[in-house]
Amino acid sequence: MRNSFKPVLLIALSAALTALPARAGDASPLGLWKNLDDVSGKPRALVRITESNGTLQGKIEKVFPAAGEDPNPKCDKCEGALKNAPVLGLVILSGLTKDGDEYAGGQILDPDNGKVYRSKLRLMQNGQQLSVRGYIGVPMLGRSQTWLRQE
């Protein structure tokens, strides 16, 4: 009886291992992410990352204004066509392409100061967190945020 149990156990173990979540290297940043402020740690927005023609872009779908902040903020410090554009619906990530285990070569817009920075992304925690880095020139000169997967 004991010998007949081993094949069943091996099949069950194999099925369980197959069902494990994908590693971060196999996961994708596509989906909805909660943007956390890198200073306060509080939610600022929900950003949907999509892919088009091999590049990623991220658009703000919802904002979480702090007490006393405008519930419908505008990008009043942005320049050009984005000057005074509603933050809701604003594309803040663009041009990112897969480069090894990260996405790089793109840019990120900070609606709080209207500045555009170079950007790169890296999935963490089995694809449930996204490290988002905005920088000037080289990645060492910048700041990072951790975003949390919502779906």
C-alpha cells in the first residue's frame, strides 16, 4: 500500500509546483498599480500600465488627494500641451522597453513639479511590487518609489 502512494504524491507535488506564481523575471508590469509617495508612504494614485508597439506607458486612473488638496488636481507646473491638464487620465510613464530583468529607456512625469525624468522599472516580490526609479542623467541621481499591484 505504501508503494502505491508514492506516485500519487509525486503527481500532486508536481501539480502544486506548476501552480506556483511566476517569478518576477517571468511576470509583467502590465496592470493596475497603487503609487505610494516615497516620503509619506501614503497612496497618491492608481496607475494603469499598458503596452503598445513594444513599449510601456502608465496612465493615472485615480488620485488619492490628501486632506485639503484639490480632489481634481491639474498639472499646473507642467509645460507645453500638458500645462493645466487634469492629473486624472495623465500619461506619466512612457517609452519603457524590456532590458534584461528591468524596463528602461523611458521617462516619467512628476505631476507635482511638472518635471520629466528618465525612468526604469523593476518587478519585485514575485511581481507584486514595482520599483519605479526616476532620475536625471544616471540612475544614481534620482529617487525611487515602490508601487503595489492592485490587479
